[in-house]
Amino acid sequence: MTNCGSYGDVDMDGLISYNDSITVLNFVAEAQQLNGEQLERADVTDTTTKASGSVDVTSVDSLQILRYLEGFTQRFLVCDAK
């Protein structure tokens, strides 16, 4: 987990993994639905204090999860905004 709670753990299995990035892409492609908690966890690029909705989750969030997994970043943008 990141040092800002459960952001990035979209599938809610307790780990941030490649499956989380794929889950976000499936959502963006309208092949999978996410509940409210999953939407919040998926919106790792959020810079506001409002709750995340379906329009807030994009392929950029999937990319940021991949960047985290590959070690290119240590934190998500949302960590600094919340």
C-alpha cells in the first residue's frame, strides 16, 4: 500500500497490483463497473477534496498505478490533495 491509504487498490484485495491497473482500464472501456469505494480508490490523480465519480477515473489513473508499480513514482497525486 501507498502511504496515503487504499488509493490504487481498486480491486480491494489489500495490494496494489497490475490487476488494479487493468481493472481501471476495463472500467474506462465500459467492460466493468466500479462501486463508489472503487471509484475513489481508482482516482489516484484526484487533486480535489470532492468525492470521485465515474467521470474522474480515466486511463491516466491506470498509467499512474503502473508507474507506481514500476517504481517511477512513490506517491499518487491524490496523496498530496487529501
